[in-house]
Amino acid sequence: MSSASEPSDVSALPFWVTYDEEDADDGDSMGLFGGRAGEARLRSVPLGPLRKNLAEAVDALQQVFTEAAARGGPLPLREAHLSFQVTASGGVQFIGGGQVQRGHGVVLVFKQ
């Protein structure tokens, strides 16, 4: 991969995703640890949709964190760790506490 200052000609990234025959038509298989029983396959995830979806998710999270930090109080929010998975079409799906089975995924760390 190139540095952040150099433009990248990469149009997709490889991700392991589960593949289920029932979901073959929608083209949006879940991340490898999404809880489906399908077969794991390496898929090229397009960067365009991934960039857009991740940017929208981060923007929304920053808004939520700003509101939480503005509440103040004796336990201010100083850091947040969030895990997410990437779908085969470049979607971003956050992993909630009740859904985590193996603790895998990509982790975003937001610090004040």
C-alpha cells in the first residue's frame, strides 16, 4: 500500500467473508465472523462503497460521541473502542455487545 500522501490505484481490498448459497443473489455476504454458517471465501471488496460507508459511519459516531462528551459529569467519555465488519459489497456493520461471539472484527479507537 502507498502512503497517505500518494494517490492509490487500488480499487478493492481482500476480505474473508462467509458465503451462503441463499445470499448469493444479493452479493452482500457478511464478514467472516457474522454468525452465518456459510463457507468462508476471500472476496475483493470495492473501496468506493467501503470509503463512503465507513465515512458516514464515522461521521455519525463522532456526532454521538460529541453529544456524550458534552454531558460532562464525573465520568467523562475519553476513549471509545468499536468493532465492525465489512460486507462483500463494502458495507460497514458494527458489532454490538450482545452479538459478539468471538470478538473478531476491525476495531476503531476514538480518543479525546
